[in-house]
Amino acid sequence: MNRIAGLLIWFLFLPALAAAETVLVGESKGMEYRVEEVANDQGVIWSMEFLTEKTLLFTERQGRVKILDLASGRISELSGVPDVWDRGQGGLLDAAVASDYQPGDWIYFTYSKEADGQGATTLARARLQERALVDWQDLLVTRSATETGRHYGSRIVFDGRGHLFFSVGDRGHRPNGQDLSTHAGSILRLNVDGTVPEDNPFVGKEGLPEIWSYGHRNPQGLFWDAAAGTLWSNEHGPRGGDEIQIIRAGENYGWPVVSHGKEYWGPVAVGDSVSKPGMVDPLKVYIPSIAPSSLLIYTGDAFVHWRGDLFSGALAMVHLNRVAVDGQYRPVDEERLLLDLDERIRDVIESPEGWLYVSTDSGRILRIRPAVD
């Protein structure tokens, strides 16, 4: 049986999907793909998460959580969402569930919460009951509030060992990156119930015990590679200097002391240098900046030639960014997909079928799957 015939038979046994409009056909690494629009006319879709094969939960930064039924195309808004600090880059941010999620389990969220007239990145969880979020719990209102509306982070990932990680930007105040008395500019690690793991690197030492790594500017992508036991991150640099990193316990990632970026107001380097002893160098730097948002390592079977590649949404450069790495995690190839759509891509996730779903700031959800009629 040839490959195309096999794929046709495979599609016949997939759950039925609502009709979707094809908006683009492209090619990557010798594979043709089709981009279909499955939803539009929503708010800024900050994150998406599969609850079942046909149920996609998504957040809108303005403060709404919705469910998309992929079989019917119907979208339902959920009640029970608290007020969010919808100012600047703040609002309702990430949503995530553990890999073994079952109906009734906790769904985790990050959002900006008002604290004395300022916004603080907050980790919360709730349960889905019919069309309502119930038992909402704020697990950690981070010590990160500033007067600016910038750099909240924030993504959530689980390590499958009873812990979660989530990121907090420097909140527009550069010194926060090197200040262990604030959560701003850090990636945090907690137990899934919100308590602090005893083996966190700053427990019993100078620094907040929730901190796992620091020296970050605005990490908006996190991914846990379960096969390798590795935490990946991408983050926004200033003008130039976006980064991809592997995150390790207690490490200092340099911001704002080291950076590959320039000041927005002129051709002046940010920081002292691009590298410094005791600070971790990035695996990849984007110059000029692409403004990465979200991060994924592809593991599916639908696009075998993408397996192991990193995908990021790009806001400023309006594309889906693909980076291949070798066995030492060195970037060896980069490709910019979906440029013709001219969309700020906010999130990218992998579906149970191995397809990619991307969300945009214009309120669209797009599906990328093999171009087989």
C-alpha cells in the first residue's frame, strides 16, 4: 500500500470534523500541507488546549474562556472566570492540562490580577462542569506587580512528575531579571497543588523559593520534552535578541546584563556584552526579532519529517517559525511558514492526530494537516 492510500484510509477512521475552509496550501521538507480555518471573529486567542480529541479549550486575552467543538464547529463561552487585569499586555493568558487529563480534573490558567492598582501574573486552577469553571483557586499571585503594562509572560507546562513550570516576564523593569526577591524575570516551579517543591534550587537560600531559573526578559514559550526530561523556553529580547534556551535549575540566563539586542531608541547595545561567565548563552538568537510566542517540539506521525523540530508563533514577523536541532541541541535549519497569511501567530499546539493548530491575534484558529484530498 502506498503512502497516500494509507493516509486516505487513516483519515476515514478519524473523528468527524466540521467543514473548514482551506486558506493556504504549502510545502515544507518535501511534504505538502493544508491550512484550514476552523474558527474566526474571536478575541486575541492567547492559548489553546485539547481536553478531548474533539474539544478545544481556548482563552482570549480580554478575559474569556471558550470551548470549540471540532465536530460541529460550535463555540461556547464558559462562566466562572474572575476579573482579569486587561491592561497593556496583561489579561487572561495561558491554559494547560496535564497529559493524563480526564474530565473533571484541574485546568490551570495564568492571568494578570489587579494588586493595588497594578497587575501581577497569577497561577490559578479550576474544574470544568458543563459550561462553567468551578472551584476557581488562585495558587500563586506572584510578587511581580509593577506600574508598566508589559512582559507578564506566561506559559504553563507539566513535567509528569507532579510539578508544573510557568514563566513570568520582567514586567518592564529590567533590574527584576537579576533580583531573586521578585518573581518577575523568572521561570517558576511548583507542585501541581501550588506548594513549593523541597528540591527547588533556592529553597532555604537567598531568593524566593518558587524560582527555578532567572535572568529572563519575557518568556512566552515553554515546552517540556518528556522523552529527554528537558525544559525548553523561548523569550522576547529587545530590538533583536529573541532567544531559545534549555532551562536548568538555578541557572542565570543573563537579562539584562547580557543581551544580543539593541535599545529601541537607537543603535546602542543592551547590557554589558553578549556573553558572560556564570550566565547561560542562548542556543539560538533571532536578529532581527521575530517576537516568539509559544513553543512546541513536534512529536506526531502526520508530518514525519518535522518530528523533533521546534515550532514557535511569531508576532512581529507574522509567521510560524520552525527550527531543526541536532543531537547536541544546535540549530541546523530554520524555516518560516504561513508568511502569506500575514497573521500574528500567538499559539501553536499539536493535536492528538499529529496536526498543528495555531491561533492568531486577529481571532482565528487555523489547522495544519497533510494536503491529502
